[in-house]
Amino acid sequence: MNAIPEWASSSVSRETFEKLQAYAELIRKWTPKINLVAKSTLDDLEVRHLWDSVQVFEPREGIWADLGSGGGLPGVVVAILVQANNTNAECALIESDQRKATFLRTCARELDVPISVIAKRIEEASPLHAQTISARALAPLDTLLHFAELHLAQDGLCVFQKGAQWQKEVADAEENWRFSYEATPSKTNSEAVVLKIKDIQRV
């Protein structure tokens, strides 16, 4: 695994780096069986997936829910950083694919990180009242805000990673929702952003 980027050095210790390395090896081991990430990205797994997920983390209290967690990006990475930073967040990963849910439970066990895996569709899971919700490569922003309406605490924050079309997604979502947002340029993809969204209300 490549070295810790300078921007991540304050939040990623050597021990945390080693745990991220172990997680990367689990992804490489399982992906040929259940397609956790595109096989074409395995050679660049750390930058494309792990460091891309590290950048969404910030110390937060309460439940941190990762929607459609898939292979645990960013959910497992967030759980590793929550543990390393001794924050009081609880990580809940919602993933309806049973094989991927099994992988997430394997990560929790082998990496020794506290993760709650909810193997249900997002719409069918009991409301989590999460202080933080994350999602990566899951759905258009309009749909994500519907999911957030189901699971976000009233004063909670959404952290969504979006690509080059993020401004169009925001404009489309604003037809159905009112919300405030902050767009921060991605540290791993010059065309992408991390959207922080709060104060979500239906129009």
C-alpha cells in the first residue's frame, strides 16, 4: 500500500495505516468472488477507494450510517478511523446484498472494528436517527435525500461523494428538496467533490 498522503497524516497513524492495509487485502481477496469494486481499479485501490474514503471522515458523535455500503466504502474506513480517534460514533452499515453483508461482518471480525451491519434495503431498515449519513457511488442526490429523510437525525449531516456532474445533481434535487450544502473539492479526484448537506426539507 502506498504511503500516507500528507493531507491525511494528522488522522492516520501508523497503526491505523496498517489496519487500512489489512482492509485493502480483504477487498483484493474477496473481489474476484463478489465484485466489491471494479477489478480494473484493484491496481489503484488505495487512491481510488481507500484514500478517497478517508477524506470524508471527521470526528462526529452519535450514529454514523453508511448507506448501500457495498464493500464498506466509506463505511469500513470510517469505522477504522472512528476507532483510531476514540470518537463516540457508532458505525451502522446498510447493505441489502447478503454476500456483501457477509463480507462487511468479516471485516468487522478480522479488523476488530465495531460495525453494525444491517442486511436490508435502505427503505426497509428501521429509522436510524443518524447524526451522520454517508454514501458513495450509490444513487443520484435526489434519491439520496429521500434515503436521508428516512434515517437522518433532525440536526444531522449528510456526507456524499459526487463526481463531475455534481452541480446538475444539486440542481435536480432542488426541484424536490430544500437544503443547505457545502462542496469541498475531492483530494483524490480533480473532477469530484465531497458534499456536506444539512437542513433537508421536502419542497
